[in-house]
Amino acid sequence: MAAPMLQPETLCQVGFVVHDVKATAKKYAEAFGFPVPRIIETPGYDKAKTTVEGKPSEATAKLAFFQTGQLVVELIEPDKTPSVWRDFLDKNGEGVHHIAFRVQDTKATEAALAAEGMPVLQQGLFVDGSGMYTYVDSAAQLGVIVELLEVFKNI
Amino acid sequence: MAAPMLQPETLCQVGFVVHDVKATAKKYAEAFGFPVPRIIETPGYDKAKTTVEGKPSEATAKLAFFQTGQLVVELIEPDKTPSVWRDFLDKNGEGVHHIAFRVQDTKATEAALAAEGMPVLQQGLFVDGSGMYTYVDSAAQLGVIVELLEVFKNI
């Protein structure tokens, strides 16, 4: 491989899937001394442009975020529609679902990972449309799903 | 709860259990452009003073570490002896096993977590004896096992 596909210092998030984001967020808030964060609901395909294995999807999730220095902890409660989150929760139960890296160019990183046998699982826009996320199927190779996070520059 | 039990900015490590640490470390090295790290074998009870649910244990593991800014990624290949690592691998397969926080006082943090229903699962010394680790049973409440890492000051 010519150049590294991911920059280690861009590791920026650890994401958990949970059954009840409100209840788990309360536990985190207690353990870490934070106020309980706002729960954010992601929109459907119309706004989020979510694709699961390349096909448009209405999958949504309720999210909560905590800042911990370099790392954001993300709690995700998926709805019942098939998605990377729902699949993980059904198969593995609650736990760490992904680690996320900031990228400058999703398409280039996605292509480099796909060439190494790590294809895209799910993609979509941020809730406010300010960027996009991409989950890649890296579990067999890296032991975890990797998420690419790109913040759009021209908005 | 009076004071927070954990300081979010002390989040310092994400640990994965894997079947073959050498093979996975090679994949990480390729993906991130690192040299393949040295594999470290942890010693038995005599040196590591490992306890699993309070009882002395000969459980060991092979470890590899990557630095990623604030976060260290730890890859763990457990031996066959029961341990928090082996149990996770047998039940869940490869994946994120724990998130770790630096603490100043293991006993105090351990007591605070135990009082909230998160008792100690496993404890032991670092490979070089320079500190200690403690896994607590926080999976039901926080969706993941929490590890406390204390570096001893007077050595």
C-alpha cells in the first residue's frame, strides 16, 4: 500500500449502540458529571439521504453526544429499520459500534479502503447537512466498523 | 451522586480483543501507515498479580499498542484461561472490549463505581509493574466495560 488510508490523529469519535439512548445518556451524565445532553433525532431519507448498502433507506436514530477531549462519545438508539446500527444491536447487543476518523475527501478514502476489501456499508448526511458520514465494513480486518466523517467546506 | 466518578478528559484508550494480535496489528499498521508494533506478552500471576473476580489468575494476553493522539488503541489476544478478554471474545467475537480512563486513586474510583452497581471484574499490574489496571462491570449501564489505569508515582 502506497500511503496510509487513515490518519491516526484524526480519530475523533467512539460510537455506541444502545437500546434506550435517554436512559444510557443519563447514566453517562451521572458517571461523568455532565448535564444530560439533548437527544437528537436524525431525519429520514428526504433530508439525510441515507443509503444502506447503496440503497436509499428511511433508517433513523436518536443520538446523544458527550465531548471528552479529542474524542466524542456518541450514543445511538436505532429505529427498527435495517441499518448498520440496528444490525449491530440485534446481533451483538449494546456495545461499541464504531470508531470514527475525520477525512478531507470521503470518495478517495472510501476508494482506498474498498480496494483493501473494506466496502461502504452505510452513508448519509449530518442532521444539519453540514457534512457526511460513511461506515465501512472493516470489522473482519480491524475488529471494528470504521466511520469516516467529512465536514463540508463550502456551506 | 455527589461528584463525578470519571473525568471525561482522562479517556485515554480504546481496547479491542482479537483472535490473532499479530495479524490484526499488521492490518492496522497498513491502514494507518505505522510500522508494525512490537507484540508484548503479559506475565502470569507471579508478576502481574492478576485477579479475575477477586481470585488469583494465570490469564495472560498478547498486546499491541498504537498511539493516535489522545487515544491509544490497544489490541489484545487473550490466552484460553478465563478472563474479561477471553469471555468477551468467546461471547461477542472480535470487537471493542473497553474504554479506559486514567485515574489518580484506583481504590476511591473503584468504590464509587461499585456503589453505583459497577463492581470490579479484573485487576492486575502493568507488564513492567509501573501501574495497575482495573476492569469494572459497567456494560449494563454504560454499554461497555470501563478500565481504570493508574500509574504509580513512587517507582
